[in-house]
Amino acid sequence: MKMTHLAFIKCMKYLNACYSKNMDQEQLESWFEYFSGVSYSTLNNAIKEIVSESKYFPTISQLKDKCKEVNKKYIILIIDKMKESGYFKKGVEELTDSHASNSYFKTLMWLEEENLPEFVENDIKEFIKQNKQLNQKDKKILSNVKNL
């Protein structure tokens, strides 16, 4: 889901206010090119983390990296919920704890390498759809990992 100009401007106003900085229209447009494929909640959370961690205004690259980090944290949360629900024990027959643990850590490794197999992505998306406790606005975050 692409970010609207209005949502992007809202995020950037907050970022600029926190650092007492003013960006002109041309700067905002050039930054928008880099973040138009990121969800509002991802960018907003990344900005809040950067503001709390750094006393200097971020570069585009730093903010993109923080967006990736925010997305990974969210996906790890989902993978942990999948583990709790028994996802990694599913097979033709129920898998052993050792095998399930290996599958869980392999999934985390793929995520870290930004190389999640399509079947894992699909399973995560399906888990999100079926899990009513997850926040509705964050259901598109998985696709944002690849957009960065």
C-alpha cells in the first residue's frame, strides 16, 4: 500500500518539528520518492525511533534503514506468534520440538538475510489474516520489507 502525499507530509512535519528544521517543497518531493512505497505506520514508527535515538536529523538512507528495522521487528513479532500457535510443528504429521525449533530459527535467518521464501511470506500473510488480535493497519507491512 503506497503512502499518500498527505500522510508523508504529516510524518515529515513531525520529523522537522522534532529537529527544528524546515524542508522546502523540492526537498519534500525528493524524499517522497524514496518513501512512497512505505506504509504510514512504518515511517511514523521509524521517525519516532530515530528521534528518540539521535540528536541529528537523519539522512534518507538512515531513515530507510530504520524503516527496514521497524518492519523486521513487526515480522519477528508475527513469527513468534506463529511459533506460539504451533505453526512450526505442522507437517504431514506433527513435527518434533527440535525440528520445529530448527524451522523457526531458519525462518528468522531468512528474514535477517531478506530472503524469505514465497511460501513463508504466504504463510505469514495467511496467519495475519486469520489472527484477529493483529492491528488492521499493519497487515501490509510484510510487502514493505521488499519495497525498501
